[in-house]
Amino acid sequence: RLGMNKAALPVILGTVPPQHMYGFETTVLLALQTGAAFCAERPFYPADVAAAVSAAPHPRWLVTTPIHLRALLQSGVTLPSADLVVCATAYLSESLAKQAEGCFQSPLMEIYGSTETGQIATRRPSAEVRWQLWPGVRLELEGEQAFASGGHLEARMPLNDILELLPEDRFLLHGRSADLVNIAGKRSS
């Protein structure tokens, strides 16, 4: 789902702690499942990230978060090209996604999920606001509560986000349940 070409497995570089579910799934498990190489370095500062990406052969993927991505792009450090940038853990704006794609000269894929569900959907925020569920995963609404089931999920799991279900296994994310306020009968996140 992330654009993996079996003929040329990527080197995966992560700026996310591997103990974070997203970091663990997207770096450690992806490398183990596919045979791709995993960069054991843990670059943090922009210059260190640039050096680690530059040292990896193509194809190379950078796994990051919106806050770290923003810091990289604002640092002034010249960043090398990547073959894919993968991002998750918080909302990623279209403008930041477009800036990252221009800088890294590659597509940026965003992952949606939670600790309870793992990864369940992706989107390319520079081109699409809708999320695409992973094969076999289903979403249901009971009132305003969204639930995910199917696919790799062993049980039906509640989600802490406000979702709008769309046809063709797609949805829109409208914010976190805990972030909603009701002002004059209108809800906002």
C-alpha cells in the first residue's frame, strides 16, 4: 500500500522512536516482513537526518512525523532526495506535505491508525483529503462513535476521532473526539 516495488526493496530510515507503534510498524516490522534494509541509526537533528538519508542507497524511505518533518524543512539544511516519505502521528497539512514532496523530490504518504488498531488507512495529503482504508478493514458509525474492524484487527475497536464515512472504503477525518467544542450549536475541533 505504500508503493513498495518487490524488485528494489528500500532502505528504511526512521526519525520515530521504534517503541512508538507507528515507528515499530513502519520501520522494524516493515523491514522484517519484506526483507528491506532498516537503518539502525537514530538520527534526530536535521543535519544527522540529511547525512543518514544521503548515506543510504536508493531506493530509500524516510519515516517521520509532522513535527519532525516541519523542523527538517525549516532547518535550512540541504536535504537529499528520497524515494518515499512516510508520515503519521498527527495531522499533516497539505502545504507541509507539498513542501516536503518538493524538498525530498518524492511522494509523501500519510498513515492513519492508533495504538489499538495499528495502521488502517493511507492518503497522499498533497493530492487527497480522503483516507483510503487498507484492504479488509471496515469502519462503522454508532451515533458519532467510529469503530474499525476486519483486516488485521482481531476485534472491533473504537476510534477516538470524528470520521465521515464515504463510499469506496474512504473517509474524512474531522478531528479528535476529545478536541471538540460545541459553540452555539456548532461543533468545531
